Amino acid sequence: MKIRVRTLAILALMFVAFVVIVQNTEIVSVRILFWDLVMSRIVLLALSVAVGAIIGLLLGRPWRKREEYARPRSVDSKAGDSSAKR
């Protein structure tokens, strides 16, 4: 079984995030614009990690990369013709 470096890095970051979240259990007050929220630091950190993961997925857009690789390139664009549309 071959594990890629990227997969190991993601697992390591998830483990570190889990440890940090579990070790921070006290109640904190959070001010967002005009709201004043009181919540456990575990919830705050878990929400922050979840929002960061969602933003990372949206910015990474893996579905777009697959489309680009699946689309065959024209002969003109391989030759470096500047008049070809990209």
C-alpha cells in the first residue's frame, strides 16, 4: 500500500487540529460584528477548522482540474501559436 505525501500531510494536520481542539475546553466570548456570542472554545475551533476546510476545497476546485486534463488540446496551442484561443 503506497501512501502519498499529500495524504500524510493532510492526516497529520487533521491530527494536530484534533489535539488542539480537544485541549481547549474553556468558555470564551466572541464578538462578530454586532453579535456577542458565548461558546466553548472547542466549538469555536471546530467551526474555524470547518470553515477553513470548506474555503480550501472551494479555492482548490478539484473538479475544474479534471475537466482541463480531460479536454484535448489543439495542435496550434501546443506549437505556441499566439493567435490560438486559450
